[in-house]
Amino acid sequence: EDTQSSAVIYTSPYDNTRPEQYHFSNVRRFAKIVAYAPYALEVCGGKNLNTLHYGQPVATGSDAIFARSESVRDSFEEHCPTGSSHVFITGHPRMDNFINLGDFDVDPSLTDQVGNRKAILWNAQQSIDGDVWSTFDYFAEYIFERFFEDQEIALIFRPHPLLWQKLVNLEILKQDDIEKLKQELTDHGVIIDER
């Protein structure tokens, strides 16, 4: 390319989730400024997860990383091979809503679905192969059955955006089976929240 972009902002650190032409090393050659604004909250532990969060090329080579807190900047200082001089504390939209939690506008459709039941939220991760740190493959059957039995409790099931496709890719379920599972869960009162 002869043209150079003014800036590129990544929201995910993982090059393996992007086409090769968008890998950090390729984009870095053409972009004047590369920044990283994490899509998720950096809540992790252990050597492998710290490497995944703080050691990717996007994390080590960006001109700016927009962090939600001083603790995240401190984690970059501790775990990122290039330190934290490129980390700027800007907050995070997901966390900003918690500043005035009493004023947080709950989606009325979600409130209607929960009704008078006690709500329990389950965020199932998509990592069900390799590193295996999801709860879905171990606990899904038990958790869903428990909520099928007790209609006084509302399960808000918020799966990782990649979970359904991971189940298909690993040939655990077919795409048609995913749709059937979603319908069965909904029929039993489980609220599937994919927003």
C-alpha cells in the first residue's frame, strides 16, 4: 500500500482472530498510530492468561493502550514485556455504568423477562478446548437442569460471543442443534442475552 492510515484502533489483542492482512505486524507498517482499547475487562491470572492479555503484539507494540484503571496500568507494568509507558487511563464504558449504579437504566425487556423471579447471571466463556477455562462444558447440563426445575429463579445466560461458533467448530453441535438448544432453553424460561 502507498497510503498510510492516520490511526488504527484494535479492540482485541488476538491476531489469530483476524485475517492475516490485519495482524499487528502488517498494520504497523502502514499506520502512523496504532492504539488498543480492550473490548473486555482484563480480569485474569496465571502465567498463560497474563501472556494472552499483556504479551500479544498489539499490547506490546501499540503507541497507546486505553486502560480502565490504575490497576490495569500496574498489570501492564508487571506483565507486559514493554512495560506501561504507553498505557493511558481513560476508563471503560462497561465500568462507567457502575459509577452511579442506582441510576443505571436496566433494559425494560430484560426486566419483563425476569418478572418477579430472582435473577442469576451466568457468563459462559468460549474456551472449551486447549486451555479449557470455560464453565460451559463442565456445568451447562447441571446449571440448565437446575433452572428448569425451579421456575422461581431466572437464569440470564450471557454466553461469550464466540461460544456458539466454537461448539460448531469443535463438532460438538451442528448449527441446527444450536438453534434447537436456544429454543429449548427459552421454552424453559432461560433468558439468553446476546447483547
